[in-house]
Amino acid sequence: MTVKELEAQRRAKLKAAKPAVYEKVLKIKERFEQGIPTPIVDIVYSYACNLKCSHCCASKRFIPSRPRQKLTLETLRRFSDQAHAYGLCQFNLSGGEPLLLKNFDQVIEALQPDKFHLSMSTNGFFLDKEMARRLKNSGWDKVRISLDNFVEEEHDRNRNCPGAYKKAIQALENAKEADLSVVIQTMVSHQNCRSGQLEEMAKFATARGYAVDVLIARAIGELEGCHEVLIDEEDAKYISDLHKQYPVVHRDTFPAYGMDKGCGCVNAVLQLTPYGDILPCVYIHIAIGNIFEESLPDILKRGMSIKHFAEYNPKCLSGEDRGFIDKYMSKFYGKPLPISWQEAFTDEDFIS
Ligand code: SF4
């Protein structure tokens, strides 16, 4: 199947399942051309997790040492109302491990499944057949399941959990059986990029009807400061060539649905933390505002006034653009997270 055919298939599925969301999604291209951001919001309701992955980017430094206001079901509902009014159409619940949430059903309700395309990033440990059906029945559309490679011992070692590999493989099948869209999320570093494991994953995903989201390694979280893991230009070309051969392989810098957004900070992605901070991307731990202090449109306006996020960049700022990584990502190394936009940027970083 070509990229266009895959995209058409996904849009048709959304149109049938959630016609009102489909209508919003159709407007993204026009909004993009007018410079209006329509980000997918990655929502962290809690950082709690059952695994201890060696490449985890949800650093413990996100847990504040002093009490801070936290998201509640009411604030989440208010946020989803604001997001809907602004024209946003996609949420991704991450963490931590979202399937650990005790009030999971209420969180889903607060996210208003009829108004948004809902996906979730999970390690798959708790995604058994019953949970997969429950997700589908409650309005979930897609699951993104982390898988390192097909070497069981290596996956389990990376996750510090025997049995994690088997659970992840079974979760992929369970989600597919429940008619959820299935994405394998896999981290690719300079060390493993051209080892052949990504092609093996591409073949596996193509045969099973899954997609593969390539998450390039970032020198943050457990890998903070380890710049040797960052991919280089040859690695990036390899992934791009693999995408041509296996269209299910995707990076978020690749053009999609007739739009070439390049790096999608603010324009195509945002993250909401449990403390209300809005980050321009899951991997850039610099807050561009806080929903307890400002409205979402005001925060988006600020984000789009920062040159690095407003201007087109074909490279991923957080994992590929060495200039941005050296000058800005390194500013939050070793600090309580996130740092604020005032600490990270000066006047020269804003569009005058
Ligand atoms: S910094 Fe990288 S991961 Fe973040 S939005 Fe840009 S391309 Fe995507």
C-alpha cells in the first residue's frame, strides 16, 4: 500500500467512527496554510509507571519538590473544552503508563471521545483482550505500543522487567483484534539505526497491518547529555529511504496528508503535564505557559511567536538539530523540570 492509500484508509476509518472529528481534521490543512496551529496534545495525567526503561524520557525531575496545583478531572474537562473550541482534534494520553490510572474511565470521559481522535502511548503490559475491547467501546481510536526490537532478552533488559516483551507482542495482537489502530513505537539511536532491526520491524508491521513510529533518541531523561545516541544525516537518510520502501514507517518530520510541517513543535504537537505546564514537544522540557494561569489560545500564541517553533525546520529540534540541542536543550540539563520559556529564551528568539 502507498502512503496516500494508507492515509485514505485512516481518514475513511475516522469518518465512519467519528464524523464530527473527521470534519475538524479536514480543516487542518487550511489552518496550517493560514499559520494556525492544530497540535495533537500529548497529555500526561500521571508519571506513575510499572516499568523502568533505560531510555525513559519522563525524568523524575518533573516531580516537584514543593506542592504544585495538579490536573483534576474538572481541569481536564475544561482543557478539552478549550481545545475543542480552538479547533484541536487529537489527544494522545501518555505518562507514565496510562493504563495504571485508577480513575481511567473518568479520565476518558473528561477527554470527550466524541470530540477528539484519541490515542494512547503504552508499554502494553496491561493491554489484555478485555482491556483492548474496553478501550474500543469507550471511544478510543489508536494505541501506540513500545517495542525495542525482536530480541526478547534485550527488550526485557531495556525495560528492567522479565516478560515485558511477550506482553507487548500480545498487546499488539489484542489491540488489532479489538479493531483499534495499532502503532509500534520504537526508539532508534545512532548505534542501532542501520543495524537491520528497523527493517525487520517494518516488514513485521507491514505484514500485520500496524504502523511504525520511529522515535529518534534524544539526549534527555535517562540519556541526558549522551549526545552520542543522536542520529546523524546518514541515519536520517536511511530512515527516509526505509519509509519509501515501507510506507508504514513514519517519523513526525515526514510530510503527511499533503502537508510538510517539518519539526512539529507547537504547530503539530504539544504536551500537557500533570502540573498544567504546556511544553512545545514531549522532548523539549521548556514550558511555554501553564493552563492554570493562561488560556490555551494565549499559550499557543506565545509558542508561535518563538522563532524556533514558528519557522519551518526539516530537522527534529530535540533529536537532530545540533544547534538547538547545544544551545537550548542543554539549558534544562540537571534542573527541576520543566524550565520556563523566560529562562530558555531571550528577545532574539522571538519573532520581532
Ligand atoms: S522536536 Fe522532534 S519530536 Fe518534537 S515536534 Fe519537533 S520533530 Fe517532533
